[in-house]
Amino acid sequence: MEIKKVKRSEDYSAWYNNLVKQADLAEHSAVKGCMVIKPYGYAIWEKMQAELDKRFKETGHQNAYFPLFIPKSFFSKEASHVDGFAKECAVVTHYRLKTAENGEIVVDETAKLEEELIVRPTSETIIWNTYRDWIKSHRDLPLLINQWANVVRWEMRTRLFLRTTEFLWQEGHTAHATAEEAIAETKQMLEVYADFAENILAVPVMKGMKTANERFAGALDTYCIEGLMQDGKALQMGTSHFLGQNFAKAFDVKFATKENTQEYVWATSWGVSTRLMGALIMCHSDDEGLVLPPNLAPIQVVIVPILGKKEEEKEQVLAKAKAIQQALRKKGISVKLDDRDHTSPGFKFAEHELKGVPVRIAIGMRDVQNETVEVARRDTKEKQVMSMVDLENKVEHLLTAIQQNIFQKALDYRDEHIHAVNNWDEFTDALENKTGFVSAHWDGTSETEIKIKEMTKATIRCIPLNNPLENGKCVLTGNPSTQRVLFAKAY
RNA sequence: CGGGGUGUAGCGUAGCCUGGUAUCGCGCCACAUUUGGGAUGUGGAGGUCGUAGGUUCGAAUCCUGCCACCCCGACCA
């Protein structure tokens, strides 16, 4: 394949699309708005799943699976929920096809469903309808369930990983006896997401709460983690919702308390999606391609043997390369030995850089003689010749250092792009010329928020958690405010 | 759904204005020489020109409808 080069600085969208394609992560499918996640992209997603799943289990959750289809009547039981999703639902109306007289395959009109089925855009309704039967007593609580699934939201405009008609995600749905417990769960899962984002994806995130406008349809509070991409736009990377008793009431989910009274349960839901792949790409990658943090990379180290002409030398180099592979594997490091003989070393170097492999070890006859290898790191592109002695420990440390460096670089970038402003001129100037988050006072009204969005396209990404209180004036209206909130243009 | 653009081999493209059955590069296959940063040479395979109509002796090229994708809006994880 010809490698098409697109620079980040010239056209960020083109760079992104090109990278997704060149690095073999995903492609558009024949189905409008949908994507095919290719094996390499899926391997990264599987790693994300594994790390998230581990954290879900550690916090007491279990996995389960609920149907893809939701009867329309379930869906419409929670008023604000249906309002929020109505415009982007795929609806199944028939269950059979037939061959028409002209030989064409057509929908069999006699196979019309009595009640239409909605392809889930999220599963609250079908799950809460099920929970009604599962929850009878305080002894059934808390109910802590997660589901890995695909969902469909019929968006007008799509973009690989960031917004596709169908996407993969996990959605946690929990039920609790008290509001306090449910709120604690909501916050706990936000922390789980933040930990995952920062320690695995190496993407620093702002933890915060959404304003009423940006809240999930049907939630009382929506907490979120917000990342900052290299083009200065914010990306919502995960949400955790406190749903109050809205769904319990809509689906009549009550439990008998210790005092033998009947109470509605308290709910949460939380989710992250394949959008995280987009965050990963846009946060770290460069003009050479993807940059994967070692904790996430499906292949952490690639060994490229440099094979000479002589058979005997080839064997020596390969034997040494295999020995290194074995030693690294014993350390739990994921290593690929790229022994393809039909491509040149230079091609392999470039290809593995494109795919973001954190560490590359090159070994040739010269190294075999000197008992050395050439070790190159993807994040800084530094190369150094190292002695083979104790190589596995050196590589292990290097992987840790790379993880740390990638995170630190993103954190520095993020922190340099939070601009505190105090009036409208500074506010618009920061949005237009500086990019990133703008920290500003806001009078707390939806009206002002919407007005600002109309005027600048910037939205309130979140009200940061543990936000210091500070008296000030709203940048738009001048009305009093007690804290700053984070604005940004977002994906 | 509005505005703009694109659609030609697996990928990237030329040709379109001014109609005559498709150009080039990469990749692929074979052989040889190569291998410490995207190898070279020689030979070869690969195309319903997005799709359906129309105009024409003749359409990748002109006209119309449709579809898909990209960019900008509205919408959004």
C-alpha cells in the first residue's frame, strides 16, 4: 500500500481519517454511517475492554446481556428519556421479506409487527423493565450489572470512532436502596473511568459534572470525564449518571425495606464507547502515525531482525532475536518478532511506527557480534544501542518510562490549554485564537449557556469536581457567579 | 435535511472542459540482485470508469435521477 502522508498541522480531519485508515484501525463500511473495525483496531479495543472489565469486577460488578430490541412502549415510559433519543432511533417494523412477482426481494407487508421495536440507542428501558422482576427485597440490592453491547444512534453526520451510527460500548446499570448509595456508585464509576483514561490510555481528563442542558436524558446528574485533543477541541470520554428514581418509577421497580415498607429503588448508569479509540488517536498520535501507550498496546515491543545475505548469519541473528523474545515474554511483555523476509528493515520500522508500537528492537549481525541491540522508542523516536545484558529489565523500565512520558506530555499540553478569562472579549479571544478549555464565570442559567453556544459554538464541558469557589461575574451577562466552569468547542 | 466537493484496478490518481473503449505510481505475482530507515531491475496479472436511464454511429467524458463518501452547518457518546 502506498503510504499517504498528511500532516496534523495542515488538515486535522484529513490527518485523522488518513491515520485511522493507514494504521489499519477501521474503515467505512458499505452501510451508511457504520464502520468496520479492523483486526488491529479491534485488538486495541479488546485491551480497553479487558482493563475496564477488570476494574468493573474489582468494584463488584457482573456482566450480563439484554436484548438488542426494545418495544416502543417500554421506550416511551420515561418522558425525558424518549425526548432525548427519539430523533435518532432505528425502528423495526417488519420481520419478513418475500420475493415479489418481478423477482425483487421486498418487505412482506403481511409480516408487520404489532408493536414496533426500537434498536437500542441505550438500554435503560429494557433493563429496568427486567429489573422489576429481579428486585423484590432490600436483600436484592445493590444490583450491579454491566453489559458489553452495540447500540445504534442514527446521527446525521458520522466520523470513524467518534460518531458512528452503530458503536460498541459498555453500559453499567445499577440499582440501590438509597440515593446516597447510588450517588456514591455514580462517583465511584467516574473515578474508575478517570483512572482507566489516565493510567491506561495516558489521556489526562477533567472530571466534572454536566450542566442541566448537557445532562443525559432521564438523569438527575451527569458526571463526565473530558479530554483535550491536539487540535484544541474537547472530547467527552465517558459519563456516569445518577438517575434518581426516574426509571424505577417509570417501570415500577419497588423493594421491601427492612422496615417492611415499599420504596422505589435508586439508579445509576454509566458508559464508555469505542469513541475512546478516537480519543486515543487524537491525543497522542503524530505525523508518523499512531502512538500507543505501553499499557494499552497489543504489541508492546517489536523485534526487527536485520538479516544479511549469508544463511549462517541469518540463523544466528534470528536465534538471538528469538532468545530476546522469550526473555521479554517471561517478563509478561507482549513481543512480536517481525521475521517477514520480503520487506526491508526500513519498511518495517516505518510500519511499526505507523501502528504505534511503543518499543522497537533492531538486531543484526553487527549486534550479535557486539552483544548489543538497537532500541528505539516510539514516543520520542530516540534510538540507542544497548548491551544485551539484562535487556528484559531495561525494556520493562523503558515501557514504564514511555507510559509516563506520553501521559506527562498530554497533561502538559492540556494544562497549557486551560485559559482563565474574565470578560467577554477575553472569552471570545481565547476561543478563537488559543483553543482548548476556557475557564470562565457563568451565571448558572441554561439561557446564558445556550446563548453562548449560539454565539461561539462553545459549550460548557463540565463544572469540575472539587472546583474552588470564587466570586466573579458571568462573562456574558455580568451576573454574579460563585465558580468558574470549563467551556470548549467539542467533538 | 441545507450548502460545497468527490466517486476511474487492492490503494493513490491522470483523462472529463473540447465524446472515439482508460494514464501513471504504489501494491500484487514470477525471477534475479538486495537487506542497519519506506530496495532495484526485468517480465506479468488485475478495470461492469459508483449506479440507473437519456442524448449520440459511438459516453469515463454531455444531460437527468439515484446511491455512497468527504468537508461546512443543524443533531450527538
